[in-house]
Amino acid sequence: MNAIQNIQDRLHGTNALIARYEAALDNPTTAPNDAAALAVNLRSLRNLQARLESQFFELAASQNLEVYKYRLLVGQEAPSLAGVGEAWSKLQAFFASVYESLTKVSPAPGKKPVQSAFQTPELGYAYSFPGSVGVVITLPRPVDVALLTESPVDEASNIVFNLLESRDMGSTARTLGPSPMRAMNEWLGVHVRYRYGADLEWRGASGRKRHAHATYDDILKIQTAVLDTKTRQTTTTTGLLTAVDWDGKTFRLKADSGEEISGKYGEGVIQLEHAASVPARYTVTVVTITDVIQTDIKSKPEIILEHLEAL
């Protein structure tokens, strides 16, 4: 047994004793003298737990492991095994999606994106801890990161915490694509379905790196922000403008690629002093606005004509 496994085993035993002592103290039938002795022992156990955790974080850092503490805030009801297991697995899928999108190699023109040489790391179980449903997770850092300004694990971790703080959702969706946002929505969906809150902490040998705490109500708000996230893509193309509806402010264009493009035109794009002839050829700039999470299979992207110039 190596050193880190030894500490993990000691933490398991210590945390189990802490849980037992806490339950005994909460029991109204515990005699006052027994309660006083339990309280003294509990303080000693918590001091031991803190020392063991500090040693664990130091050893994990020396073995090139990142450490996360993930706690489900489950309220008064006992959590179900299905809910706990699904929350853990969806967190793995969420992190993996961010990491894979982040490390995807930009394709050559006309080629599909390819995955980088970095293998997607898997979250590993280290030990559980008292307080709702708490688990400590380890994550190996890529070995070949000497030439990188930032480890992809660090960058992916920061993105995960930014998203949990409802920061940079739109830019993340534009940069990494919709997959991380969809994986996050599925992870949040587990918490909503089972009415869990979440507490996620990223730890290092020198202490806390990032921390996010979200009650069940916070989770609902974060998921709403995810569902409201949209991406905007601006493209310029040439084609035949075939229809313009002045009252409805809509247009239809057949692009030279053969694609049919229709939507609304922006304010001032087509007006009396800047009329558009149909049919006629134009260079057009259009913005396509898409919901990252498709809640309705019939929903379509919003297309807005921003500029047109006669050829």
C-alpha cells in the first residue's frame, strides 16, 4: 500500500467515526456526561481529519493529481443511491466534455476536427467525508505539459467553475461549441430532479483554488441561464435575393452554394432610401442566432440580415 492509499484508508476510518459521534450527539437519549465525552473526542477526530487531509493534498500534488471536493446538498431527506450515482457520473461527463472541447485540434480546411494527443482524464474516487453526501475526487494532470502556459486540466477546471458561477456562458458556447453546455445542463438536471444543491471545491497543496456553492434554488437559476444561452454566428455570402416583405421585414435569398436563406432583416438594412431590388444578386451578411439547448425539436435558428451590397 502506498502512502496516499494509506492516508485515504485512515481518512475513511476517521470520517466514519466522526459521522457516528455526530449522530450520537444529535440523539436526544444520549446522557449529558456521555455527550461531553463525545464532544471532546469529536474535536480530536476533526483535528486528526484536518491533518490527514493536509497530508493527502500535499501527496496528491506531488503525484501530479488535482483534487476536488464535491458535496451534494440533500436537505432533510435521505438521498437515493440512483440520484447520488447519477450526479457523480454526470459531473464526470460535464468535465470530460469541457476538456475534450478545449483540447480539440483545429482542423485543416475541409477536414473534421480531431482530438489532441491529450487523453481525457477520468475523475477518480479518493474518499468520502461527513456532511450531506461528500466525496473527494482526484484528477491526473497530463504529463506533457512542460511547454504549455497552462495545463488543460487547469483551464478546463476554471471553465467549469466559471460556468457554475454563470460567467462566460455565451463566450464558452461560442468558443467550445454546444457540447459542454449540454453536458452541464444534464448534470444540473440531476440536481433539479432530486432537489439537490451542490458544493464544489478545487484544492491544491497550498489551499483552495476555486469554490462554488449553490443551493437548490441557485441550481434552478443556473440552469435557466444555461437554457437561455445562445450562440451568434456571422457569415458573409453571395446569392440571388428573391423576395423582400416590407411589412413583415423578412427576406429570402438563394445563395450561390444552393442554400436557401430566409429570415428577418435588421433595422435600416432595407428602407426607402436604401431599397433592394428583387430578383437581384447581392453580397449579404447574416447573423444566425441559435439556442445552445434545444428544448423544442421544432425550434429553428433566428436569421437576421445585417448588411447587403449589390453586385
